[in-house]
Amino acid sequence: MNVVIVGAGGHGQVVADILLAAGRCGECIRAIGYVDDRTNPQLSLRSDQPLLGTVAQLSEFPHDAVVVAIGDNEKRARIMCALASTGEIFVTARHPSSIVSEDVQPGDGSVLCARTAVITGSRLGRGIILNTASTIDHHSIVGDYAHIAPGVHIGGEASIGAGALIGIGAVVLPRISIGAGAIVGGGAVVTRDVPPGVTVVGIPARPIR
């Protein structure tokens, strides 16, 4: 399967590395390059994964599927919806070192980075990012286009709303609900439910204006 990565920034290159690792482990998958609307992403790219062109030019390059590798949740959702309307197929990029229970199915177009763990009974939406060494404990929910940053730990039976961002190293205690579009600051410990669109920081996490 030949895959084009949408977004040639740092996260895009992490996704390329994930696909390379998956290929080395026997998966029939290969990143053939990137599309990006920036003329110069200002990051070094591997010679076998070149910058092919812009997102609008995607159809010009033969491919089987895409991964939208953009960290901004709203932008990732918008681009995925636009590409879906043109018939693009989304592949999930899952690092071989990730651990996902057999009864858990990652949503289309999701990215599961190295050393992530998702435990039984959990539900994963489409277009989500589970970043490096993050964990989702049993029977938790991660909504569409949410981003769980590196080193985050989500307790059992928790709920992360669509488009929410859980910052690096944060902890969400069991049975806590994080509303759609909410932001949890890096290193925070969330002990109470967070309403949609609210930003919380600190230990324990509290809303900020």
C-alpha cells in the first residue's frame, strides 16, 4: 500500500517513521512522500520520502491511501473531511511497539506512536493522535480528532471529547470526562470533569480565563 502523508512538518516525519517501522515488521505499507501547502517546511526530509507538492495536487500522485499528519486538531479535522469528500481512503499509522487490546479498533486515519498502550474495552475515534508513550486505560473513550500528547495517562472509564487536547505528561483520573474542544495543560492532573471548550492547568487542574 502506497501512502501519501499530508503534512511535512515534525509530526508528518514522525508518521513517516511509524510507517517505515511497520514496513520493517512485515506490513505491506510504504510512505511515498508528503504533500504540504507550505513551499518550504524547513525540515530535512528523507530522499525516499520527498515533498511531492501541495494538498490540492494530491490526486496527481498515484497512491492507495493518505494519513493527515497535522497536530492542530481543528485543521486536521477540516482537511480530513475535505479529503473524504473527494473519495480519499485513510490509513491508520500504528507503530509496531504500540500495544492495543484485541477488542479495540482505532478509527480511520489515526496515528498511534511508539510505546502507546490502549487497554480493553476502550473506543478510539477517527483522526486521533495517541502520541509517544501515552496510555489509555480500560473502557475509556477518545473522541474524533482528539490529541493525546506524549506521556499522557488516561485512567479507566474516562471520556475524552472530540477535538480535545491533553497536554504532554498530563494525567486524567478514572471516570473523568473531558469535554469536546477542551485543553488540558501539560503536567496537569485532572480530578474533576472539564466542560467543553475549557482550558485547565495545574495540580489539581483548574480552569483558566
